[in-house]
Amino acid sequence: MLVAAVLFFLSSSISVAGDFDWMHDFNIQAQADPSGFKARLATRFQIGSAQIDAIIGNVSNPVDAYMVMRLGEMSNHQPEYVMKKYKAGKKKGWGALAKSLGIKPGSPEFHALKRGEDLYGCGGGKYSGEKGRGNGRGKSKNKG
């Protein structure tokens, strides 16, 4: 009975992870170096520390702050606007939020976002800080 419960839990976790499965590693790395994370956000999105602190203070995890800023960038909306949409519909998932912001789920940019090929290159489990690094898919077009 215990084995069945563990197997159910593991299969549920795997099916939930799927897209955006890089987020767990991203959070671990960002939480290990909060000041470095904030510096990377400031550099990557060209915003000040007060705005970064405001966003980080209103989300559950570091990756949520990153996603608010990244989706804002992708949709040409201010992070404050994306934050309002995030709070209103965060239970629906990142794909639904992106779609509500006008980001096409099938676009190459959205697929790169799902793979985590930006701030840390977490798509391959690396904490490199180099854009597009990690899983080797960042420089070529993905046909699948």
C-alpha cells in the first residue's frame, strides 16, 4: 500500500513537472545566492533594485519574479501589469498567463522560455548565467 502511494506521488510529480521543469533548479540556485540573483535580474532586465525588491516581495519564489519580468518583456507590458495578471490567475499556470498577455504558446520564444534558456540556462540543469547555455538547444531551431 505504501509502495502504491509512493508510485502515485512520483507519477503525479513527473506529469506536473513536464513543461517548465527547470523552475525547481532555478529556485534552488537563486535562493542559494539572493544578492547575485537580484544583480542578474537587474542586469538582464535593466531595472533598478527597488523594482526588483517590489516584485520579489510579491511572489512566492524567485522564479516567479523572473517569470513576471520575462513575460512582461515578451508581451511589451510593464512588470506591474504582469504582476496583477499573475495574482489574478496564478493557479491557471504560466502558459495560461502568457496566453492572456498575447504571447503565442507555439512561438519559438515561448518554447525557449519553457526550456529555461535565458537567465541561468537552467534548461540543462546548469547555473551558468550565460544566455542560451545548458541543454544545447539554445542556438538551433528546435523542430519538436
